[in-house]
Amino acid sequence: MQMNATFTSLVAVGDSFTEGMSDRLPDGTYRGWADLLAARMAAQTPGFRYANLAVRGKLIGQIVAEQVDLAVAMQPDVITLVGGLNDTLRPKVDMVRVRGLLEEAVERLAPACKQLVLMRSPGRQGPVMERFRPRMEELFACIDELASRHGALVVDLYGARSLGDPRMWDVDRLHLTGEGHRRVAEAVWQALGHAAEDAEWGTPMPPSAPPGWVARRTADARFARQYLLPWIGRRLTGRSSGDGRAPKRPELLPYEEYKGSVEQVRGRPEH
């Protein structure tokens, strides 16, 4: 990828990670790495256009059915695709089907843009994630193979030690904080050929004293009550946090036209 590359448009496709949860702004909307990336690209390219089709909770089949054709029709310079991780976190998953759908998405998106960007999603450390790690790594191996075959970039967030730090994750333990999203934006920015603004984005933060036993148990109880139990309830009833929710930036418009738009979907704190 050439340095100081110039792109005039970006379309982001995916789930809550790309929608921007949990990088919440004061007005209740979610920002996230894709918005931060678009802002940087717009600052250097007048008239830069941006769309974000991502919706929280979407599985790879829903991303293919609901977002891929829209992104293809927009014919942007850059498309980012991050999907499939929600599938791997389900109690039961058909990884052959997930890989097939991801391949379908890449085959349709790659010819529709100048540069397709895929990612190995970040993953925090912890005993719960160990159960799902083999599935995640199977997904990432598929991403690497598809990228090699179709000329896509792969941004390796999974291998970034900085993003494994629990301090980079919101209290729901599923979504990055604002600082985590900032680092992801920097990683993609550099992968697209731009000069680094933060060459140390992947460097872990200085160590801090671990929380005490009482603080850990209090945090665990809050997590279970506010996030884990509702998440289990949705899985058991076949519901999703994204049901009925439209993308926050559904049209490929000049970046500035989204600022202050009353039509932007407001983020709510449910997961």
C-alpha cells in the first residue's frame, strides 16, 4: 500500500464493533473507529464521502443479506468488512456456513471498491473467551486466506497486545472503550498507507495495580445483571439488540453532512 494514499469515499460494513459501541458521545450516539477514521480521511480530502451500514448484533448471514448489496451499489474507494465474530460467540455455530458466507461477502465486495479492508478482531483475555478462541482463530484463518486471494488488506487487531488489556474494554466486556476505538482507527489509517499519527498504538499501556477482591466481585455482579443475563435472554428467545435498528449513516454522503443530523439513529445503552 502506497504511503499518503488518497481515497475519496469509505463504506463500513459489519456489526456493533463497526457501529461504534461503546464509544458513546455526550448526546448518547455512538462514534467508534470507523467514524474516527472517516473524520481523518475527510480532513485531508475535500468532499470525502462516508457511509456506515453496520448494526449491532448482526450475524454474518444478516450482514450479507442486508448490507453487502448496498455497499456494492455505492462503489466507494474503500470498504471495511468486519463480521462473523457474533456467530462464533453463539452456543452453537456452523463454522462451515460462516466461512462460506464470509467468502461470499468478500467475493462481492472486493471488485466493488479500490481497497477492501478485513480485520482480525481484537479479543480480550480471560477464561470466558478461551471457550470461543478456537472458533475465533478459525474465522481469522479464513479471513487471511480470503484476503490473500482477493487482494484485501488485513488489520491484525487480534495480535495487538494493547487491545487485550481489560482497560480497553467497556463494562459489558464485549465492546471497546473510546481509547480502544481510537487505536483501531489508527491501525486502519496506517494500513491504508497514511503516515502514522500514533506509531505506538499497539504498545500496551503501563501496568496498573489490579483491583481488589471486593471491586472485582462488584464488577462481576454488575456485569452479570446488566449485560450477561439480558444477552443470554436474547439468545434463548432468538432476539438481537439490532432488531429493527437502521444503520446510523445509511447513505454515501459528504462526511460533513452527517454532523448534527437529526436523522442519525441515537445509540441506546442496551446490548
